Amino acid sequence: MSDINFPLIMTAALLATASPGPSNLAIAGTAMGQGRAQALALVAGIITGSWSWSVAAALGLGAVMQANAWVFDLLRYCGAGYLLFLGYKSARSAMNSGQTKLRPVSAGSFRSAYGKGLAMHLTNPKAILFFGALFSVGVPVSASPLEIASVVVAVGLQSLTVFVAYALLFSSGRTVAVYMRLRRWFEGVFAVAFGLAGITLLIRRL
């Protein structure tokens, strides 16, 4: 292979980004429960983490980490613990029968949302596995630094588009109205999804 396989790379990245997962669930829940601005701050953190892993994979960090399994194990435990924590918070919210009112967010909460998104992606070892496989299959060894950088930017912009679309969709007035009526059910689904993702990441060997 002498050329970068952009169709393969972009299709695989789109499927991985758009399919339901912890990040998309967190964006949807944040957009419905706390508003568009908060969700976009979360997206910024997720994209920062995603680009970090993408750049790391482009620089060959995936091969280094594969040779040091304990790094994967450490990230796996951190990621599983964080997902279980998010599941616990969603479960507590689901069990709360009181009415939830949407409140304006402060600058501090934007920072918190950004940190939450960043932590979710940086503690997800599957991200480096995905990007490592993506670069090893779709990018030839002879690719120049500029060509590799073009892959990082293209995948990053596509991911940003998908995540922003989630934030905008789930922050619409109608979606919020539905969420307010069915809040406990939504939170219950989020709790189960985060819990299963955390348990799966904890017990499955990567």
C-alpha cells in the first residue's frame, strides 16, 4: 500500500464515533439536562482527548504501549472506575422523584464539563487501540509527516462534527421537554449504559 486509505479511515472513524457509547450518552444527557453550552464544553473535552490519542497513535505510541501491558491495565482500571462513577450518579438521579429544574451554568461548570469529557477519553484505552489500528491499516509506513497530520485533522474534524451534532440535537426545546417528562427513565438508561460499559472495560482483557 502506497497511498493513505482515506475512505477506510473516515468510514471506520465515523462508525466508531457515531455509534452509541459512553461519550455520546454523556453528551446527550448533558445537553438535555444542563443545556447546549454545557454539552459543547463536554464535547470540547472529549475532542481534546480524542485528538490526544490520535496524535499519540500517529507518533507510534500505540506500539510502545502494546509492549507495556501494565499501561493498558492502569488505563483500563481508571476508565472503568470513572464510568462506574458516572453510572452511580445517574442511578442516584433516577431514584430522585423530585422535579428537576434546568439551571443556568456558570464558568466553573463549563470547566468541569470540559474536564469530564477529557477524563472520559484519556482514561479509555480502547481509544488508543482504535487509533493505533486505524493508522496501522489505513496509513502506509512511507507516509510523510504532512500526510499523517492530514489524517489526524480529518478524523478529528469529523469526530467534532458528530459530537456537536449530538449536542445540538439533544439540546432542542422539544427534546428537553421530553427529557423533563421522562427524566428518571433517561437517567436509568444512562446508569445501566455507563455501568455496563464500566464493568465490561473492567473484566475484559484488551
